[in-house]
Amino acid sequence: MGQGEVLTPEKQAERLKEDGNSYYKKERFAAAIDAYTEAIALCPNVPVYWTNRAVCHRRRNNWKKVEEDCRTAIKLDPNAVKAHYMLGLALLQREEYAEGVRALERAMELETGANPTGKNMVEEIWQELAKAKYILWEKTYTQRSWELQSLKEACENALREKYFLDDHQSEGFLDETAAACNAQQLDDLDKVFKKAGEDDVPSEVPDYLCCKISLDIFRDPVITPSGVTYERGVILDHLQKVGRFDPITRAPLEPSQLIPNLAIKEAVQSYLQKHGWAYRTD
């Protein structure tokens, strides 16, 4: 900068942002917050200043400030992935699971395919989203399981009472057929309730919903020209570290040839909606 040159507020704010970034890398979070705060004072309509400060608040576990800064950033830029992501984390910290999940889902939606040939935040967002979704499933499963068990017991009692009432009215002369019929009704009832609860019973996730390399359920599935579907981050890692070829067919493969597999993505979402236990990541 020449002697006597006056920086515009925008340039001053950018310099303060760079100072904040430098402080952050040195884990001087208080100093970084001060620098971003000064940048915000000069240019309050730049969303990255708010998200950068939110990152520092997150490192200091000040989730209230994280939420405040992220909400402001989202008002300025509704497509700010990091803001939606950290807002989701802040909401989960105070156990606002439903709203937190919505924020994380929005971050996931925005980030999926945002950087199709390079690294992105999909896996990081997914891990937090999956944990929150699993907690929500556990809560609803516990309630649903109790309700089903209560209803089953009421139905069983009703069938037994009907049998004993019929037996009483016939003065104990019900034949074996009536007893067998009652037993069959109880058995059929048991099958009905097992069927009603089978979606909540953990099992193997279908192979076609899982990446052939990681064996994990898809988050961001992509299909190759050979017709094989992989998790985007996993196949990109393979192409970078192993070689530019399809690991199944061995055909030459470039990152630019990967296409989102929307049909499989929709199938995964449908499966997870019915089988919440599949969100479990450990």
C-alpha cells in the first residue's frame, strides 16, 4: 500500500478477515472473533464474516453465539452451507432435534454435488445428521413400541374374554374346535403385530443401497459410464490415490464422468424414512 493511501471499508474488512483467519489457524479464537467483529462492523452484509465468527464461537462452545451468527448469515445468503450446518449443530446442542435436523438436511441438500470433482462437507454433515436422525427415531420407536404393545395386549385380552364368555354361556360345553379357533386367533394377532413392527427391527441394508467400496449406505451416490454406482467422496478418493479407473470394471474413469444417481438417492431416502435404525453410524 502506498504512503497516504486510504483503504476503503471493504478492503479494511477483507484485511481484518485475513487477520481473523490467521488468528484462527493459531487457535487464538478470541483474537479471531475480535477481527471478524471489526470486519462485520465495517461491512455487515458479508455472510462469510458471520460464518467465520460462528466457527470461532463453535470452537469455544458458545453455541448461543453460533446460532445467532448463523441465522444472520442465512438471512444474508440462504445458500450458505456452513451457516445451515453450524445452525443445525447449535440447535442439536439444546436438543431442538426437529429444527436441527431440518437445518442439517438443508446443508446436506446444498452441499450434495456442490463440488462434484473435489472435496466437500457431505460426509461431515451426514455424520451429524445421521446421529440426530437416529436419536429422533429412538424417541418415536420407544413411543410407537409401547403403543403397539399396549394395543396388542388389549386385543389379546378381548379375545380371551370372548372365549371365556362363550364358554360360560355354554356352561363349559365348548368343543375343542372353539378352543383351537381361539388359539389360532391369538396366533394370527401375534403375526399382525410383528408385521406392524418389522420396519423397526434392524436388519441388513440392501446391497443396492450401499457403496461397493465402503459398504456404507449412500449419502451422495454417483454412477459411472460403466453403470456402477459409488459414493461420490469414496470414488473420488480412489481416483486420486489409486488410479483413474473404475475399481469394479477397471475401465478408464475421470472425475468429470461421474453423474449423480438420483434414482438411488431417492431410494435411500425412502428406505431411511421407513427404517430409522439404518441411520446408526457406529
